[in-house]
Amino acid sequence: MRRKMFVMPLAAAMVLSAVPAFASEGTSSAAEETVEETSEASSTEESESEGVGDVLANLEGTYEELFPVIADAKYDDLWLGFCAQYGDEENAQLYSDMLKGSTTALIYGAEAVDTYAENPDDTAFDCYFLHGVAQFTVEGNTITGTDADGEEVFSHTYTYVGDAEDGSFAIYKSDDENSGDFTYFAFAADTPDTTYHIEFRYGYTEYKINSFYDGDYAYWMASGIKTDASEDVISDCVELFCSENLAE
């Protein structure tokens, strides 16, 4: 079973919990039920996960950050259209703003855990690339990162070492012992051919690399789209993001 884009259940809860402020009491009740159903569906989906497996061969290509591309102002009409289609027209702008906002945090790890514990209404994910990387290229078993000027930040070969215990990620370890923040990569099941984007994490340790809400990687999930993505692919990606949040 294909897992939803990881941020969806969180974003859906955020959006739906906000709607009652603009709606009737009856809508509030329906929204709460939808949030509960979304959470239950997510839990069921995760429990039924069969793991990712060695997915690197399906990720060949060069990637840039996903949300600066698909959330560009020139695609606002796409977002509004899909939010109206899968949500409702009256709240389309609200849905669009909150879905985008749920992916553009600038904190993660312990800072995010502490911040969101104090201010849960501000909860969001950081979906950007870290450690000075602007683009990632996957070629065979080699992963390379370059900065905004096209200069190489790192380049190593990687070996698949198995899935995370919960089956949520395929874990890869660098063959170079001195790889620092690029020692481990964890890729979700998403591929350009199936969900139009990729989701992954990377860092110096495998510890809690699959944990969304605690540890060094908490509230961070790098999300990428191919640098040569067509307008159709971008539209499909926006539609997927909206439909998985808003469709009943």
C-alpha cells in the first residue's frame, strides 16, 4: 500500500481544525470526525506497510526543493482549484494557505519539539534541504549534493542496509567513513513515477531517522522534485497534495 505524503495527516488536521472558526457548529462536528478518521486511516496504513525496500534505482535524477517550486505564486490558481475541488470553494483560500504553511517551517529537531510543545497551533514541518545543499543527484548508488552555485558539497556511494523498523524508510549508509552529515540517507517509498516527488532524510546518525516527532530529525522531511519536472507533473503533484488532505 502506498503511504500518503508524510505531512498529509498533520496538515489535514491543521486545516480541518481551523475551518469551524468560519463555519457552523455542525461543520465543526463534521471536521472533528474527519480529523479522527484521517488519523485512524493513517495509523491503519502505517500498520499495513510492507516496507520500502531498495528504492534507489527508482530515484535516478537531479532534484531541487519541492515546495519552492509547487508553491510558487504562479501556481496559486492550481492550488485554489484543487482545494475547491477536494474541499469546498468557500474555504479554498484557507485550505491553500494552511497546506502550504504546514510544510515551510524553518526549525526542526529539539528546537521544533520544544517550540511546538509550547505552541501546538504553530506545528509545521521543515521540508527544505539542509547543510548547504541546493540540489541532489542520484546516479546508480552514488548520491551527490551541490550548493546554489553548483559547487559540489558531497558525493559518496551508498549501500542499502535495510528498512527502518516500522517499514517507513529505506536506509542507506555511505561507503565513506568520513561522510559527516551525509552518512545516512532514509528514503520514503515515494518516487517520481508514483507520486511525482520524493521524500527523504539524511544525517550523521541512523538513530530515530524514522521518527517524525522526536529526535534530531523531528519535524523535518526533505522533499524534492526533479529539476526538469514538466508543468503536468507539477499540476499532478499539487493535486495529490490537496486530494490526500481534503478528499473524504
